Amino acid sequence: MSTALFTHDDCLHHRTPPGHPEQVARMDSIKTALAAPGFEALDRREAPLCADEDILLCHPQSHLDAIIASEPKDGIRALDEDTHMSPGSVQAARRGVGGTMAAVDAVLSGDVTNAFVACRPPGHHAETETPMGFCLFGNAAIAARHAMERHGLSRVAVVDFDVHHGNGTQALLWNESRVTFFSSHQHPLWPGTGFPEETGAANNIHNIQFAPETNGATMRAAYEAEVFPVIERVKPELIILSAGFDAHADDPLAQLNWAIEDFVWLTEKFCALAEKHCNRRLVSTLEGGYDLTALAESVAAHVGVLLEKGA
Ligand SMILES: [Zn+2]
């Protein structure tokens, strides 16, 4: 058994304006990090394109149509002050959805133990009918619904440790009682949502807020108190991680002070929970992380644990 890496060069064709933090160079730094010695055992695969009906698992046709219509023929178009599209953006976003779904297929078929999806644009801020926060389609939420609708799972956990609230995933899964969704994030911070009182239609949403400058020790205590016991109770059949690395101390978009070893700790904990409840089945999909060095080091450490636990 092994760890799969799903990625695709189409994700280099989604361009944002100069100086934008969600930049093509993020893919290059991850690619370089995972080409280093120690990652030879990765089962490297192309992230496939998703079909329209996959996106429709979570978004209405009107959203898909609007995104397709918004793609410019040349240059870069702003959908809002943060979110942009260029020629190739739809194709790149379809790789993110398709890659995360293919990762679910690979772990549920027993083909690999776990998988990491390195695609961009990210997905966790895309709401039902609203692209936002660099995101067009909800990769993690669509993959969760794919696992239930196409593979017959009835309990999935989605854990979003990106420093920003996973408002899009929350919106897409608000009424989905089969999914337990956790988002931990800095507060106050954009997008400003993600209060503990936001619990979903079936008490299936869990929001954990961290004050600026919160360190890894506080994060670990919160996960021990508020996340792991719920997962132990729910006993999911699959764990999907919305893996954003922008809680790193060096990240320019937020003020949390997590270190590489905190991402290692989180990854080890979720691998252990997956081993106990999910036959080791875990899918991790890239969200944020905007300091290129911290991102590369964090992804390398995260995937290193996946490889170790997936062997
Ligand atoms: Zn983020």
C-alpha cells in the first residue's frame, strides 16, 4: 500500500494578478519540495478533469454556467477583489475537483492507503452560488458527496485546518447529516464567519476559533478537546482534510504561529484516527498557504507523514 499524489500542470494555467498571494509559484514550490529525496515512493498520478455532474453534486447548474461564462478569453478577470480567473481557470478548477474525487476513488478501492491532492485554485471558500476567496468550486465538499453518492458511504469527516474559515465547505455541507465538518481558523480574520454557534442543520458543523498569535500548543489542546472526541464518536468511514498551511507563523495572510511540527502532529493524529476507524483511508486536498518556503516545507512534512503511515 502507498500514498498517491494527484496533481496536474493545468493548475499552472490559472493565473492571478501580479502580487496576488494565490500564485502559480505555489505549485512550483510544492513540485520542487516533493521532487526531493525521500518522496520516491509517492504514487504520482495526473488529477483527472471532473465532469459537470460532479460539480452539480454540490453546486447548482447556474453556478457552473456563471463560472464558465466568467472565464476571460485573454488577460485576467476579477470576480471580486480577491478572486480572479484567466484563460484555463475552469480547466484548472476541474482538475482540483477531479483530483480530489480520484483520490477518494483510489483510497476507497484500496488502491492506495491515502492521498494528497496538489491543485489550485483552492476550494473551501466557494459557496453554493458564489465564488470567493480565490475559490471557484468546493473540492472537499464535492469529494465528500462523491464518496457517499457513488461509493455508498454514510459517514464522512471533513477537517479544514486552513487558517481561514471554510465557509464554502460549511455552506455546501450545511444540510448534509452524513458529513461531520470541522473548521479551525483564526478569528477575527476574513471571511469573518465560523462561529461556534454555526452548527449546521444536523449539528454536523463544528467551528473552532483561535485568537491571533495562537501557537501550536493551544491548537493541539483545542483539537484534543473539540475535534478528536467527536471523530471518535462519529466513527467516519473516510477522513478528508482541507489542508491549508497558512496558519504557519511565516504566512503573510494571517497571524497564527503554528510550526512545521504542528502540521506533522495534526497529520499523525488524523492518520491514527483513520487507522482506527477508516481502514487508514484518508484524503488530503490543498487549500491555502502563501509563504512559498513555509508552504513547501509544510507540504513536504505533511506528505512525509502520509507516506510513512501509508506504507
Ligand atoms: Zn486560508
